[in-house]
Amino acid sequence: MIVESHDFVLAKMTASVTASTIYLCTVFIVLFNVYVDSQDTDAQLCQMCEGTVRQDSPVWDFCLTKGHIKGRCCFRNNTSNEDTIIGLDLANCSISHVEHLYNSSTAFIIDLSNNPISNLSDFIFQGFSQLTQLLLPSKLECPGGNASWEKVEVKNNAKICEGQINICNQTAQMPWDCPENSFCSPFGPGFFECSCLHNFHGYKCMRQGEFPIVKVLGILTGSTVVVSSLLWFTQRRKVKNT
């Protein structure tokens, strides 16, 4: 039988505590950076164009009763999260390429008309489940195709995609069905996602019962406390012996 020395055990415990500490610090730093980046990207998005939301524009009319204007963005009123973008006016901004629209997935209306945009990926609007009106340069197609919108028309040199259709109600257009114990949710024009029913979780929602988050956190917390206590006790003993 192999017997580990006292110093070897102490070294292992120290390494374990150090690894746990580094992991927790890393998680905290990542979450903090995500929060800071979200604030920065909001500011960048709303300042992509000079000035503010254009008067008498569709976004302006929408925002008069729904929110307040900052730069080219319309933010929601009367909410705990004052940074929720509900409207975005980037019309006539000389934008030729759009890769993403940052944190504007909560928007109900977006205006990208009168821009020299030659191509626009449908994936840009993935997650924009609340989008009800989208204005594009007249030569572009509505994301998800015309079948993803209740009304598509060209007006004042702009393609207007209006009334996003819930693809979950159009089973013939879905490439596959959601697995058992889950339900379909719209996830932007032409997109959907499957979410587990209440009391189900895990891969393909096959595990029944709520995710034992309290139990998992309890085990992790208890293990950390025990290891830290043992390490503190061992170090104290070592100091007294010396």
C-alpha cells in the first residue's frame, strides 16, 4: 500500500484550492467583461450615425409613446432595465456592410433603409423574436424570406417587412420538430428554438425533475469549505511545530 507523505497531501490540497480560486476569479472576470462590453456596444450602436433618430421617421413615430431617444436608439420607458433597445434608426448612414446589431435583439422596429448594403445575412436577426417591422434597402430580401412576414412591400425606396410570423405555427416550414418534453419558441424571422417543458432538463429534455442547482452549489460550497478548513488547520499545525 502506498502512503502519501504529509507534504505531498498538503501540496495536493493547496493545488486544489488554488485551482478553485483561479476558476472562480476567471468566471467573475468574464461576467464583468461581458457586462462592460454590453454597455460599450450599446453606445457604439447608437452612435453609428451622427445625430439622433430622424423626426417623422417610423422609429420616431414608434418611440413617441413607447420610449425615449438616445442617439439613433429608442430605449424603453418605465422598466427596471433602462438599456433595453426597442427601436433602432440607422437609415441613410452610408452603411455598406452589417455583421451584427449588437444588443438590439429586443427591438420592435429597425430601419436600415437608404444604405448601400448589398448583402444581409439572415443570421444577423437570429434571436430578434420581437421584431415586428424592418425597413431595408429596396433591393434586399426580408430575412427568412417573404413567408416569414405577414406583409412585404416596397415604399419610398425601402423594402418594408412587417408582422413577423411565428414559424412554430407553420409546421410545414420547420426543418424538424422539437423533441418530446419540449416546446417550440420563435427565435427571429425564419428561426425557432426548442425549450424544455417545466420539470424537464438535460439533453433533448430527457431528464425529469428540476435541475438540482441548490444541491450542486451546496456540494461545491461544502467541498470548498472543508478543503479550506483542512488547509488552514494543517498550516497552523505546521507553524506551531516549527
